[in-house]
Amino acid sequence: MLDTAVAVMRRCPRAVLGPAAAVVTFVQVCLTLISYYFIGTSPTDSDVPEELLRSVGNQLVLTVIGMFVTGFAILVLAGFYAPVVARSFFGLPPEPWADGRPSRVRLVFVALAGMVGPLLAFALPLVPFVLVANTGGSAGLGILLGFAGFPAGAALAAWIYVLVVLAGPAVVMERAPFAEAFRRASGLVRRRWWKTFLVLVLTGLITVFMGFIALRVPFLLIELFAFGTEPSGAEELWALAVNTLGRIVSWTITVPFDALVVALVYFDLRMRREGVDLRLQTLAEPPAGFMDLWRGR
């Protein structure tokens, strides 16, 4: 699946990287504005426990927002890329806009709902930590609650995310309604949760290495040597722009890779559970209604 994801990116660069660049640019500009607000209002040079706890809370909010928008972009692009992968089985040119047009609005809402569930699951164990941080409680108690709540929230969020991650491809390929898309996603993953989870973890490790070390480091070095460690005034804005550009370039390569793997997991599970590959092998050529081939179990 990892090899096929790279092959699809090389074979259909315009269909894969073009939409990714548009989505990533919008997401990264919004993240930059949000992070600039939080960093600008959070203490960085104070050792006071209460202020330190508040600063950790701001960084946690930034981390959660980054995870949310990353997952949202992956779910949307996974649904968008599913027809590209399907057509590549027959050597057909990609037509993602035409194939995905009937399900475009539902795909966005499914992606939003697919990330709200893991976000709520992640936030629930952290409610005590947030209450302590916002009410000026004990810093030690807040840190203890954070260390206990974060792993529990991460485990719940990962469990739900794997259950819903295939909803995007199900919406586009099967024209599934909103609720049915999540039922299909969880049904495909059932009894294969751990295998799906490990595939996604391995993909995430690859993209972190590729995105940060191979793509982000050159921009970070430019930012460091050109503007120093503490830029101010116009230099601060230029440094922020270089950092944002680096994230856009990095995400434009790594997010499509993640999304393509999700789409390939969807097809792999349909082949294993429903024998879709056997149906494809009986076709001398693809039917006129190409997307109708994937509807039905």
C-alpha cells in the first residue's frame, strides 16, 4: 500500500498535488494566524507556576487544533483520491472532480463529523486539567491531571479515528448517506482494527520523518540564519511567512501520502471482505457508469 501510494502520486501528480496544495494552503494560513495569537498572548519567560500552567494549556490547544485540521484534511483528501485510485486499477486517467461532484458537500460534513468524535474523546479525560488551569488551581495538581488525562484521551481518540477514517472514501465511492458512511467505515474495520491502526501509525511515522527532516529543515535553517532566534517587527512577520511556507510545502507532499494510504486501506478491506477484486477481474473493460461499479456490497 505504501508503494502504491507513491506510485499514484507519481502517475497522477496534478490530480493528487493540486487539490492538496489548495487545502493545505488554506489550513496552514489559518493555523499560522491562530498560533500567532496564542503565542503572542502566552508567557514565555516566566517561571511562575500558574503562568507556566496557562502557557502549557495554550500549547495544548494549539496541538489539538493542529491535530484536528490535519485529520480533517486527510479525511477530505482520502475521499477525493478514492476515485483516482479506483481508475488507476484500469489504467484510466483520473477524473476526481467529476467522480466526486455528487458527494462533495457530504464529504466535507463527514470529514468534520469524523474529526469531532475523536476530538471529543480526546478532550473528555482532559476536562479536570482544563478546569484546574482556568481556575488558578494548584500547578502540581494540574500537571498530574494532564499526565493522566493525555494518554487516556489519546487512546480514545485513536480508537474512534480508526473506526471512522474510511468514511470519506465510502461517501464518494458508494454514494453513501451521512450515517451509512460511518456504519460502512466501522463495518470494514471490524476485526481488523489493529492492522488498520498499525498501517496508519507506520504511515504517520514515515510522513513525520519525510515532512520534518527532509522538507521542513531547509526552511527552518533559512528562518534561523536570516532572522535569528528572536526576530521583531517586520523581521518577525517575514520569519512567520517563511515558516508557514515551509509547512505548506511539507504538508503538500505528506498529507496526500497519508490520504492515499487511507483510500488504499478502504479498497484493500473491501477486497478482503466483499471480493471486489474478483468482480473487477471478470470485467473485460470498465463499465460506462464507472462509479456504479463500486456501489453495493
